[in-house]
Amino acid sequence: MVRVKVCGITRYEDAEMAVQLGVDALGFIFAASPRQIRPKRAREIIRALPPFVKTVGVFVDERPHVIREITKLCALDLIQFHGDEPPEVCGDFMPRAIKAFRVRDRSVLGSIRKYKGRIRAVLFDGYEEGRNGGTGKIFNWDIAVMGKGLNVPIILSGGLTPANIECAISRVRPFAVDVNSGIEERPGKKDALLIKAFMKKLRDHE
């Protein structure tokens, strides 16, 4: 079964709705973003969630002591590094660490090899100059398929929508998918109908 993370949660209503529709994990972005959330607000949402829902903090080149403070404050389950964090920094946060890579070409696979043993999973995201994520852009999924040869769980992200999720999981067969802008009414506000359609197409295709 492909796990599903909905990222960019800013409202409890959206978190509750996503959980009711079968989402496995929720992402909270603490870096500069239209979907950025304050740590205290994230903590309020997380404390109101039912058990067995994973919570993921998304950081971009943040200072390690700040990450530790927010992780403790919010009781985060996992940390998603979405910048240029070196393997040593990610390794210091094991077993919570996930590393995102923005894919331009297959050279990204060489970069990933340096992180083996220091991260729990690799997230493949679309690339856009000057942006660290949330681009809504699809990349060449064949590169993600090649990444499976590194024997690290693959999380597929970047431009996923109800319209393409069946093709995505059929091509890549990832451990998990990470969706954000593709199920939004506007940045930071999720759309219940889009999440429902996304989950139905994914589950029906498995």
C-alpha cells in the first residue's frame, strides 16, 4: 500500500479532513513559504490529531538547534530536510530524517548516495530555479525509478494531482507520495473534493 502525506497544512480543519479521508501523514512547513506555519500553531493542530497519524516538519537550511527546538515543541515524528543540508546534519537527526532532492537530471542519484545510512527515505521533487519546493512541477519519473536501485524508500512528490496519481504510482511504485498544491483551493487551504478524488484514484489503482 502506497502511503500518502499531505503537506503544507496550516489549518486544523484541513488536517482533520485529510485524516478522515485516509491520509497517513501531515506536513508542516516551517521555512519561508506561502504555506509556512508558526511552531505554536502547528503544535495546537498536532495536539488535536488522533493517534497513529505521522507528523512531519519541513525545514530548509535551518540551524540544527532551531530544528531541535521546534521538533520538541511540536512533538514531530519526522523531519524533512528540503534545502542543501549535508549528510552529516541529516545523520544527526536519525531516525527522524528524510531528505528531499529537487530533480533536474539523473545526476541527482550521485548526490543521494552520499546520504545512505543517514536518512530514512528520499523524497524526489520537481525543480524550479530559486525555489525549494511546492513548484507543482512534474519531473522525469524514470529518474525516481532509477533511484529505487539505491535501496532507500522513495517518496514521490512534485506536481501530483488526482489527474496523474494513477500514472505516477504505476510508473514509479514508490513507498509513499507527497501531495501539496495539487489538492489545494489556494495556497494553505486544502480542497476536500480534490483530496477525496486523489485518495480514491490512488487506492482504486493499487
